[in-house]
Amino acid sequence: MEYKFTTANFEKEVLEADTPVLVDFYADWCGPCKMMAPIVDQLAGEYDGRIKVGKCNIDEEDGLARMYRVMSIPTMKIFVKGEAAATIVGAVSKEELEEEMKKVL
């Protein structure tokens, strides 16, 4: 299952989560973000129950994007116990993203 992270739910859904959380910071107009979407969706299904996966639209949630210093998109951050444990910037292969996810399990 994939979540939509917003300012309203970020603290509860990401920072206070019992499992690691992958946040995909993206924008609808971003080509590389569209390339990553099916990979992120696939990994969300494969890691369901072990890593929470969701998206944060930087155009709608620019405060979160600034807070986490998202300078270019797509940027994926993996949070563990409320801290950003890994950051992946740009379009990467499924294997590269999965490698980072496995590090936090």
C-alpha cells in the first residue's frame, strides 16, 4: 500500500512510524519522477508490512520539501525512528533503490 504524506500527517505517519518509511518527494510535472513511480509502486507492494512507502508532492507540500532540503526531484528519503537514514536523488534503478531499503531492515 502506498501512502500520501502531507504536512497534516507527516509526523504521525513518518516520524512516529514503527517501521522504516520511504518518502518519495515528487511533482506531477517531473519526467524522472514519472519514471520512478512504477518502481516505487512495485517496491511498496514487495515491502508491504516491512517498510511503509508513500509520496509527498513538493508543489502541495513545499514546507516539507524545504524542511528536508529537497533540492531536486525525485528525492527519496528513508526515515528510521524519525530520522532520515538515507537519501536517494534522481532516477535510479529498482535494484539501487531496493539496496538502500534493505540497509534499514
